[in-house]
Amino acid sequence: MVAFSIAVTVAKDLDSNLERRIEWINSAMEAVDWTVSHRRDLFSTTLGLISLQDAEMTELSQYAPQLLDTLVGKLEALYMNLAEEDTNNPVLKKISRVARKAREMRVALMSGNRQLAAA
């Protein structure tokens, strides 16, 4: 949750230190193990099988999709602006990679939410 919060906070101002901020966002997103949000650990008990979900990831999966939408929107707008100025800007590849990661994370979190709702 902390790593994800860092990514969102760093993305609030992309006007200065752009390359470093993109690297921070990327690192913070890599620190989030989003696969937990849609993976269930089943433990056998005398009462049968119970499903345990990581509480932090459950909370994150409730609020993160909207935040990721905002982050992706900012990154896409930034990408377009920079591409208009210089299509060879090396930061474009980094922005593209981080935006793709954010979209993938959103899909995984939304999938996890649907699985939780169906359980």
C-alpha cells in the first residue's frame, strides 16, 4: 500500500525532474505484489476450506483502479506532449512502460474485485 501511495504521490507533479519521477513511479509499482489481489490461499481446517485474502491488497484493490486511471491518464497526456516535441525522447519509452504496467495492474485489481464479489 505504501509503495502504491508513493507512485500516486510522485505522479502529482510531473513538471520537474521528469525522468527521476518516472523511475520512482516504476520502482514503486514494481514493489507492489498485485498478483496477491486475485490469488486465494486455501487452508484445510476441521471446518472445511476457508479462504484467506491479504487485507492490505483487498483494501488496495478497492481504491486503486480509480487512482490508476488517473495515473494512466497523466502518463498518456505527458507522452503525447513529449512526443509532439521530440519523438526520439528517451523518456517516452519509460513512460510507455510505466503506463502499460499501470494498466495491467488495474486489470488485475479489477479481476480480483470481481472474484471477491463472486465468492
